[in-house]
Amino acid sequence: MQRFSLCVFLVLISLLLRPFPGQAELTDDVAKDLLPVPGSLVMTVGTEWLVDLDATQGTRVGDLFSVVGPGERVVHPTTGKVLGTLDAVKGFVQVTRVKEGYSYASILSASEALSPGDRIRRWENLPALFWDDTGGGEPLFQALRERLPHLDWTPYADAQAARPRPAGPLEGQRAVLVFLLDEYGLGVKDGAFQTLRSYPPEALGGFAGTAFPALPLSPAQPPAPPAVPAPAVSATAATSGQLAGSTLSASLAPAEGRGAIIRKEAAGLEGVWSSAELKGQPVGIEVGDLDGDGRLEVAVCFKDRLEIGRVAAKGFDPLSTLPLKDSRKLISLDGADLDGDGRLELYLTAGRGEELASFVVELVEGGLQEVISRVPWWFRRVDLPEEGPVLLAQRMGAGEDDFSGSLFRVVREDRQLKRGPAVKLPGNLALYCFVPFEGAKGDSLLANLSGGDRLQVLDAGGAKLWESEDQFGGSESFMVRTEEAYEPGPRFVFLKARLERNGGEVLVPVNEGSRLGSAYREFRQSHLKAMRWDGFAMVETWRTGSVGGYLADFRVADADNDGADELVTVVAFSHGDLFKKATPRSSVLIYEIQ
């Protein structure tokens, strides 16, 4: 009996000590990201060193390397065989730029002169500190210390006792790894407190002792029953309003307990207002005062028509529809008040055949009217530093020169649009791929989507400071032009997804699905991320929950006229079919920004 009890006790202990699935996945991810990688110093360039590692070995800007030199030999006392050497750390370097075949690294510290050929090891021999703002992170510390034995760990209690409060840079200590556990998840930072890697709160679910403060939420309003079934957003989506004659709760307050924006913990899509089903493939959305009454309207652009309405307490009030009765196809939608009358005009980029045939629409006496036609320009409103939102344009060139010449401001004089001053931008940036923002030190930077939909950060001179490994953006809006350089035939010109600056964050849609060559796009899953530049990389600060559809466009505006901005999106939940037997289905989703 005693032996049986002992066996049961040992089994229970082994189960308690066994890693949770989430814990194992997290530590696996961290161990992979902080895996030691060997390399060598190559040569000096100015004050920096070139190292023989690049992105193919997983090298990123901000990575820390120890520089080691051969130390005293270890000799077997009996056989005399040399077993190895006691390698000595000569210094530490940090990657500043990643090129093809090599990278640049700056010296953080050195106890002796560094030389070409010196061996380097990523992440090895670095002092490591674990700072816990949750009060329950010691099990995570123990797991990380076990998985990362190549780091020089300070004991948990000692690191907590000696840490600065609030958490911040360590003066004079750049060559150190700080693991900060707080309400935003787990961040891995250097001594200057620049984020090197980050892991969201939902990745920490296996650590039962880790607690995160709840999101501050406004009181919820009970949702009214929908008159028309809304498209499915997720199993946890809460529909508090419907389009076209159904009801909407008095506010867009999130449902009790969770918010639609995922900032500090994983959450579903409670708190999302969803319109009723809209027919057609959306290409753009805009929010603004179209009639000059001080209230904002919502405009939704489809490939074949433009619709406007207003979010109200009892639903979405439709105001006007403008169908396209000719061969034009709508590509994008932007708004601006260029004539200064207090009413937003709608600037629609459209194509007819292989040419641009853009136009301008106004709300006149309750109806939408086309007031300027046959404009051969691409349109895009961009938030420029010290200017605010500015309507920019770019010409279409001949052949494969789809976005030709410099970007310029659009000037309106009565019923004519004229080319205004050019916008000075580095490199060959096209109209639909960038947004300027300010770095942590007040420097001028650009967030940019590359040709392969990688998110980049460029400095004022156009130098690439960082590029994502994952794809962002993704757009299904396109024009068809003729391929001339290779085999004759149609060539698809896809626009880039919209990027927006919101305070100190850059908002970027993420569409997931098929990107087959240059002729096909179909995205079936999407979310939106808010990214912040920490001096080394763009790090996620929050995101919306994932929805089962293509995020065609978004705006940040006070769509329900309650005095607070919301995130306003239009999502295509189905694409129809090639034989037009099924019509594409879409919906407007509105999120409270907390």
C-alpha cells in the first residue's frame, strides 16, 4: 500500500512539473530565435566591422554577438591530448545593417583589440536579466534559463531587486539581454532597451502564474436583435448593429469583459459593429462630412458603384448610390476638401481599358454627382508630416511604367484639377506603398511595403533600416495592362494596401491567402496590426482579431459621431465565382479603439 501511494505521488509530481503545451511552444520559439550562430569578423569599415553572416542565417538588425579568442589550452593530464581551449570573450558587437552575404556590426565593448578572423557567436556569453512586472513570471524564468544555457543568467530574485523602476535602459550596459515580462507579453531587449524579439500575451498561456491586467472597457450596451443575418466574423463575434433598416445599439461600446482590439490578452471580436450583408467586391472606404452638416458619413466603394450612408442609433441610414453605367472599373477611394467649402469630395481612381479614367464625386442636394471626369491620375490621400492629410497623385506611364514620375499634390480650381507642387521622397517610391512617421528620436522615417509585400522602414535618404520576414498588406484591387516585354498578353497591376499613421503607431492590414504569380490574388483571412518603431525594428502594439475575409480598406474616424474615433473597415467575406452565379458578399466592421 505504501509503495502504491509513493507511485501515485511520483506520478502526480511528474505531471505538475511537466511543461504545459503553451509553455513548451513559447520556450521553443524563444530558443529558436536566440539560437547561437557562429561566424567571423571580416574587416573594418570606418568604425564598424563586417561579419560573414546575413539574413540567410537568420541575422537581424540588433542581434548581439560575443567575440571570442582562443584562451588557455585544456590538456588531458594522462594522455597529453589537447581537449580544447578556454575561449576568452574579447568583446561584444551589435548588428546595425544586414546586406546580402554580410552584415555591419558596431562595437559595444572590447577588453582587447579585435582582429579579422576573430570568431563570433550570436547571443553567447551575454549577461541575461529577467524583469517581471506581473509577479508570477518565475516559472517562465526557470524555463528560459533551462532552454538558453549559453546566456549568463542573473538569479531571478537578484535581477528583480536590482532592476530600475519603471523598466528602462541600463546606463553604460549595451551588451546585455533583458527579458521583460509585462502586460504586453514577453519582450527581449538590449541594454539600451531596444526590442530585439517580442512574444504576445496569448503565447504565454501555458504559464499559469502569469497574470495580465484586464483591458479598461467602457460599459456595454445590450445589442439589439439583428433584422438581417450579418456575415460570420468569428465564433465569438458580437453583432450590435445591422445595415439598411435594422437596429444599432446606442454606442459601439465593447461587450463586457473583452474588447475587439487585442492589446494585452488574446480576445475574440466582441465589441465589433457589423453592417448587414453588402453585395459586391469592395475596393475602398472613406469617412467624412460630405454634406457640410457637421456629421460624418461613410462611403463604400465597390468595383461598379459608390454607396454612402450614416451610422445612426437605429441602424445605418442609406443616403445615396452612384452606379457606374459605363465600362469604367473602380480601383480605390480617397476623400479631401480641396475647394475648402467644408464638405468632403470623393476622389475615385478608376480604369477604362488600359487607361486611367479617374473622377471626382460630391454629395449635391442629397444625391451623389460626378463633378470632374476623365482624370488620368492615380489618387491617394497621405498623412504628411507638418501638413496632415494631403491628396497626392501620380501619372500612369507608357508600357510597363505603371507609376510614372514624381508624386505631386492635387490642386482644385472650380471644376478642374491641376498638378501642384511635387512631393520629395527618397528612391522610387510609388503612390500606393508608404506613409511617413516620426522615429523615437524625432527622425523622419517612412513605412513602406516592398514589391513582395514586406514591411520596410526607410530613413530620410531612402536607406533600408529594417524589413519584415513576414508578408503584410495584400490587395485585390488591380488594373489590367498589356504585357510587352515578354509574351504578349494581359498584365495585372495590383495596388498596395493602405498604410496609415495613428499617433505614434503605423496601422498595417495583413491579408492571408493566395498570391500566385502576378495575375491572381484571393485573400480569405485578415486582421490589422498596429506597429511601433523601437529604433531597431517594427514591433506589434495591438491588432484586431482575425476575420474570415479580405480586408479591402480601412479608416480611423468618428464613424458614429460620438466624439471618439473608431477603426472602420470594409471586408469581403466571399468572392463570388467566375460564372457570376454567386455574388461577392461584404460588410462594414467598426471597432472601438481603446
